[in-house]
Amino acid sequence: MSALHGLATRALRLLDPEDAHRAAILALRLGLGPAAPPDDPILAGSLAGVALPNVVGLAPGFDKDAQVYPQMLRAGFGFVECGTVTPEPQEGNPRPRLFRLSQDRAVINRMGFNNYGLDTFAARLYGRGPGVVGANIGANKDSPDRIGDYVEGLKRLWGLASYFTVNVSSPNTPGLRALQTKAALEELLGRLAEAARTLPPPDAVPMLLKVAPDLEDAEIEAICDVVAANGLDGVIVSNTTISRPPLRSSGRNEAGGLSGAPLFALSTDVLRRFHAAAAGRFPLIGVGGIGSGADAHAKIRAGASAVQLYSALVFEGPGLVTRIKRDLAQRLHADGFRSVSEAVGAQ
Ligand SMILES: Cc1cc2nc3c(=O)[nH]c(=O)nc-3n(C[C@H](O)[C@H](O)[C@H](O)COP(=O)(O)O)c2cc1C
């Protein structure tokens, strides 16, 4: 980490977490973020057919409103997922709603899809430069037709995003995760697949489903079958957890989704179970608690074709991505692999 970025990251930790996040976005917009060195070619990969310069991505929630994706690509992420965006702007839950659990290297959030809505999001992607930028789409809290909201997101952002993520796994919009149950998921994915068929080329834009880590084996099997039956291109495992592994920090009893280091074991276990249930029918992205090259390596070996992270940035700053990639590349070389794809699922 450069001395300047290290100092800035430590200074931000003195602020309220949401103010710190706003300050970080502002600093990035002013061009104060790092510029990464070129990638080791061993880190290249693909995301459901989209070529990635490296397989380490920025998870959604950091750049909800597509404000700083060029800066985060420049900082070294191989892809950036913006959102979650809902059709209408919404404020989300009252503050405070974001909590740093520093002793646990964890975060609890109950943001509730605060975002500026599809108009602003689409305008920020329009005419964008190169790089893989995904759009994570969701539903407004008070929408009378939640599935219609996802369809609207897909239609409005068609041709602007490199891929879409259908987010049915945020714990902070009441009832949203019920869309993971078989009948609801069949309707949701069926309507999205139908809408995609009516949209003009390019028709090869991947659509992925993002799931919670709090799932039983039977639910995992059912999700994999519905994903495959509807021709979806992959699953992202996982969102934050509503469970509470043992934690030490004072914010541990806050309501919301837990992310960061304590999510690593749970989300990697669920990833491994998805890898078995998917049985090669579609690829997986691993996310949850990645804070080092060793963590990214473990996700890939558990079945992830690419990985994403967010919470570790809160503690380490954006220079972390370069350190993770350096360490991951060393580990892949030491294993004797020639590419990430050779390592996927190699337990
Ligand atoms: C403050 C915050 C906001 C988030 N917002 C979203 C979101 O809008 N959509 C989404 O799919 N995931 C969201 N996430 C979840 C992350 O994308 C990721 O799945 C999760 O935090 C686990 O990864 P991590 O441990 O590396 O943070 C959010 C996470 C945090 C900490």
C-alpha cells in the first residue's frame, strides 16, 4: 500500500462508516485512487463467456450508483459489479445502518437498497469506456410487482452492462429472499428469460443469480435446477448472512447482513455445495469474506471461476486488490496450474 493510501484508509476509519464510504467515493471521483500494475496473465479468466483480464472483482454495494467503476477498474479489479439498482430511487433504511466490526474484520449492514434509481444508473453507464461492468438489479421495497421491477432493470440497462446479476438475496428488503424458493424463482427467471428473448442483440449478455449463504441442501439443488432450466449463465455465492457466528465487536447485535472475515467459512462451504449441485452445468462466482490471496485461492479451488470482495476494502483500502492478485498468482504458479480455469474446483 502506498503511504498516502494507507494514511487515507486509516483516517477514513475514524469516521462514521457511511460517511467514510461517501468520502472514499468522493476521493475516487477526484482521481485520488491507486493505479494498479499490469496483471500476471495467469489471472485471466472468464465470467460466463465474458473475458476477464483478472478474476478478482469488486462486489456490489460499494458502487451502488455506478459512480466510480472506472476508478475501481484502474485500481486493478478485473470486473466491477454496480448496484443494486431499483427502478425508482429509494432512500433505504434510516441511519445508522452500516456498522464496522473492527475486531472481527467484519461489517453489518441494513442499507435497504438505497440508490438513485435506473435513470441515473443508466446515464452513468451510457458511453462508458472499456472494462467489464456488471449491473446488479433489484426490486423497490414498495413495488406492487417485484418481478416486473427486475424485468424493467434488464430492459433499461440492456446494451449498457457487460452482465446482469439478479439479486434475490439481500436480507434488508422484507420478503425479497422468498424469491429464492422454487416456485417464485421459476416465475422470476422465466419472465426474465422471456424478456431477454425479445431484446435486440447483443443477446449473449450473461445473466447470473446471486444467492444467500443461508440455504439448505434441498434448496441449493432446487435453485441449481431452476437456473439450468431457464438458461441462466451462473450463480454468485453469496450475499451477506443473517446468521451470527461468534463475534467479539461491540456492533455484533445490530440487525442486518453480516459480511467480511466471519462469512468466509460459511460462504465457501455453500459455494462447495453449489459446485457439487451445479455439476458443471454453469459457472459460479465466489464471494464472502475474501481478504487475502489465500482466501481467493480457496474460493477458486472450492469451485469459483471468479471471485468478488467488498468488506475487506473497508479495513485495507483499494490497494488490497493488487496484493491479493500478486499472492493469488504466486499460489497458482506454485500449484503448477497454467490458468485459473485449471484450478476451478481442484480441491
Ligand atoms: C455495505 C454493504 C452493502 C451491500 N450492498 C449490496 C447490494 O446492494 N447488492 C448486493 O447484491 N450485495 C450487496 N452487498 C453484499 C456484497 O456484495 C457481498 O456479497 C458480501 O458483502 C460478501 O462479501 P464480502 O465479505 O467480501 O463483503 C453489500 C455488502 C455491504 C457490506
